[in-house]
Amino acid sequence: MSSTSYPPARNNRTRNRKKPRRDEIPDIVIGRLPIYLRTLRQMTAEGKEITSSQELGQILGISSAQIRKDLSHFGEFGKQGTGYNVTYLCRQLEKILNVDHTWPVVVVGAGSLGTAIANYQGFAKRGFQIVAICDEDPGKIGKEVAPGLVVEDCARLSARIREEGVKIAVIAVPAHAAQRVADMLVEAGIRAILCYAPTTLKVPPSVRVEYIDPVIHFQHMTYYLR
Amino acid sequence: MSSTSYPPARNNRTRNRKKPRRDEIPDIVIGRLPIYLRTLRQMTAEGKEITSSQELGQILGISSAQIRKDLSHFGEFGKQGTGYNVTYLCRQLEKILNVDHTWPVVVVGAGSLGTAIANYQGFAKRGFQIVAICDEDPGKIGKEVAPGLVVEDCARLSARIREEGVKIAVIAVPAHAAQRVADMLVEAGIRAILCYAPTTLKVPPSVRVEYIDPVIHFQHMTYYLR
DNA sequence: TCCATTTCGTACATTTTATCACAATTCAAG
DNA sequence: CTTGAATTGTGATAAAATGTACGAAATGGA
Ligand SMILES: NC(=O)c1ccc[n+]([C@@H]2O[C@H](COP(=O)([O-])OP(=O)(O)OC[C@H]3O[C@@H](n4cnc5c(N)ncnc54)[C@H](O)[C@@H]3O)[C@@H](O)[C@H]2O)c1
Ligand SMILES: NC(=O)c1ccc[n+]([C@@H]2O[C@H](COP(=O)([O-])OP(=O)(O)OC[C@H]3O[C@@H](n4cnc5c(N)ncnc54)[C@H](O)[C@@H]3O)[C@@H](O)[C@H]2O)c1
């Protein structure tokens, strides 16, 4: 640990720095923070105590200035001449991203992808706990697809979302069923959806959807394969 | 089918349009094309023959002007007053993206994710055929993880990449092994990598890497959950 | 203590991306 | 044939994102 403490003491320059309102911080900046956090956690695991915007940029393939500017939207986390305390910056990013506690997550669709997700330890390890999974196939209901995780029917899942205040859901059903599932989730109070179905969903503005479609990535890359 | 043919006949305005060199088309534009293509294919499946930038934009939640401008980098594919012929635009985007034929793909890591990928029909259906899978665990080698797909050892996979000229690979191993695997793949001649391991890889500029990490998406969304 | 070196945070410049808005077409209805 | 509504492709403009460069610390060694 370095001798002086993080965060740095206030000084003339920082005293009057205006804090931007949350909603005017560009989404593209928010989108990079989880990458920074992942890298910092990796450093923590390796026992690294200090890093710099230059080192981070090197690892991530982006400029050091961008990292500094991104972070500067939220405060001053580094120390001139030294860099950033890895643990401290981790904690700060976790607070900013709202991941300084565990989030419960539900999964819809207990097919091959849903089962893989339910069994993946990486979610819980990084703060996202799969608390329930459902499927419309009666043949799957009651099956224990992962340790301690039994497939429920969709009505039950909907009720649990409400009762337990779950905000995050994963859609792992075929594309043709995805919109119907999304409607159900929104109705139940879900606010964030990670959609694996290769389709675009229509949801109210208060709900955020992100998509994972590996084929999209393949097709993006093949453009450059000549 | 509409009475007149796509593409539209050339006219004064188009005659002198300069075609931008491939390498100066913004990557962010390329990144949207697969989304357009996916939507158009969906329309094809629904029997829709004509669409418009407005309709596409509505579905995708982006502006019609952006869609028109994106497409305009590559030519003129629509007809004023009418819109776009779905089939024709599909074919054009497939050519542009270089997905007017099937690409062979190899997978490294035959764990739970690798197995799910190997079994997923959605890749082949959209032009990406998993032709081989490998694992370093001797206990997994020889197992048939999907119909017609037997786990090989990594040296054999490397040889096949070379022999068969495979250009695209998926990394589905734990993060700590990912860089080693990437080095092997690059050495074997792979040019595009889809990495599921939650880490950032170092590869030469001639190789493109894209990442899928669901936790990154969760963390992006939790920022907005207050 | 002083100096050389490192690194941050940020004002300003540049580049990139998105939007606007309109002439040119297309087509169908009357 | 004429009119009106719809839609494209694109130059001009606006907005957003990124990069540059530097003053202000912080550190460690002479
Ligand atoms: N398997 C993969 O590796 C993979 C990879 C990328 C994307 N995907 C996508 O993820 C989705 C699921 O893929 P999969 O391979 O698990 O498919 P799958 O057919 O194995 O499983 C889908 C499951 O969803 C259930 N389901 C269907 N409609 C439902 C509804 N309305 N409510 C609740 N459950 C419903 C089905 O009963 C089935 O169990 C698909 O959209 C697929 O394109 C899968
Ligand atoms: N399972 C999921 O749903 C999921 C979701 C997102 C991301 N991931 C990520 O995908 C990766 C794989 O996850 P998983 O659940 O399949 O893990 P897993 O442990 O089930 O499988 C990993 C496999 O990789 C093999 N392996 C390890 N080192 C190797 C090497 N050098 N060469 C070849 N094979 C090697 C192991 O023998 C094992 O079979 C991990 O990085 C994980 O974080 C998994």
C-alpha cells in the first residue's frame, strides 16, 4: 500500500469542480466502465496494488487520455505522479456502476443456453445471482437444471419477480417467443433485460435491453476477412 | 414483387458518385449492417417484400436517416417513393459483409459453454458452420459433444486450421487460459476470434477480436437501475 | 533540499458520428 | 396526364467523441 491515502486530498483545482448530473454522462462512457472494472479486478487477483491510465490503456488498447477523461466524470480517483490504487478504484467503480452488492437475476427459457447460464459460476462470482428460471414446456418444469435451481412455470416466475423485486432478467427462448416473454417481464416489473434471442425487442423507455448475438459479431468480423 | 427491378437504374445523380474505399468506411457503420441484415432476413421469413428506412428504423430504434446514410456508403439499393426490396437488400448486405457463403469456424474449449455452442443450430442456419472443437483435457478428447463433432486435441485443431484454411475461432476456455489459446490460434492462421472468456486479449493488428461477456452488459445496465 | 521524472485532470482542438432538410423520383388515384 | 403522398440519397450542419498538450502535484534519488 502506498504511504498516502486515496482518494487524494482536495486542493484548489478540485474544490470548484462541478459534478455532472448522472443523466448527462454519455452512455458510451458508462459502457467502458465495466471493462475497466474487470481489468482492475483481475489486477487485484494478481496482487497488483497500483496502476496508471497508461497501463490500463495499454492492456485495453485504448488511450490513457480516454480513461482519465472517463473517470473524471465521476471524481478524482488517482494521484498525480503515482497513478491509481487498484483496490480503491475498484470500489469506486463498483459504487458508480451500482454493483457494490449482489443483484438477483431471473432466466426465462431452460433450453440448452438457459441451462448453461444457470450453471455458470461466473455470474455469482461477479455479483449476479441467478435466483429463478422458468420454461413454458411442462416437461421441463420441476427439473433441477443447476444445483438448487428448479425450473418453474412462467406465472410463478412472474409472481416471484414482483414479490422479490427482481429487476434483471435474461431471455433465452427462441426468437419468435422473445417479444411475448419481454412483455411478460416488463409487466412483472423487470427493468433490465439481457436478450440472447436474435431479434430486436420493443419495450418502454424505462426498460433497458442489451443483446448478445454471436452471429452479429461473426458478420462484423467477416467484413474484414478478404 | 414490384413491377420494376432493383437495383434502380443509374441516373445523372448516381453516375458520378464516388465509391469510398473499403477501409475508410467507419467501423461503427459496419457494426450496424448485421443488425439490418438480421431484420431483413426476419422480414423475408415473414414474406415481406418491401420495406423502408423508416420502417427499419422504427423496428430497430434508430433514425431512418442513419440507415439511409449507412447504406449509401456502399451504393444505392432503394427506390425513391417506394423503399427497399427486402430480398435484394438482403443479398447486397450479404455480399458487403462477406457472408454470401458459409464460413467454417473452430471452437476451443469443450466445457459447458463450448458444448452449448457446438449444439446450437443458429450458427449454421446463419452461415457459420462449426467444423471442429478441441480441449486440453485428455478426458474430453474423443467425446462426441454434438452430432458429428468429436473433441480433438489442440495440436490436431491447430493442424486443421492450417490445412483447411479456417479463419474464424471461438474461445470458450477459462480466462486464465485465453491468451495462450489466442496465441496458438493466431499462430495457426486464425484471423477473427470471438472470445467468451472475460479478459482482454493481445493479438497482432491483422487479427480481429470481439468479446462476449454477459456480466459487462449487466453492469452497464445496473448503472441505470436506481 | 532540489531536480528529474511520472502521472493526473482538464481546457482546447480535432475528428468522427448523427441529424436535418430538400431535390429528385416513384407511384397510385382521379 | 396531373396531382399528392411517400421515400431515397446526400450536402450541409450540429452534436458527440476523441486526442493533444500542459499546469499541477507526487515521488524518489542526488
Ligand atoms: N445455445 C446457444 O449456444 C445459443 C447461443 C446464442 C444464442 N442462442 C439463442 O438463445 C435462445 C435459446 O437458445 P437454446 O439453444 O437454449 O434453445 P432451446 O430450444 O434449447 O431452448 C429454448 C427454451 O425456451 C423455452 N420456451 C419457448 N418459448 C417460451 C416461452 N414463451 N416462455 C418460456 N419458455 C419458452 C422452450 O421450451 C425451450 O426449453 C435462442 O433464441 C437462440 O437463438 C443460443
Ligand atoms: N457457461 C456459460 O454460460 C458462460 C457464459 C459466459 C461466459 N463464459 C465463459 O466461457 C468460458 C468457458 O466457460 P465454461 O462454463 O464452458 O467453462 P468450463 O470449465 O465448463 O469449460 C472450460 C473448458 O476449457 C478447457 N480448457 C482449459 N484450458 C484450455 C486450453 N488451454 N486449451 C483448450 N481447452 C482448455 C477445459 O478443459 C474445459 O473443458 C469461461 O471463460 C467463462 O467465463 C461461460
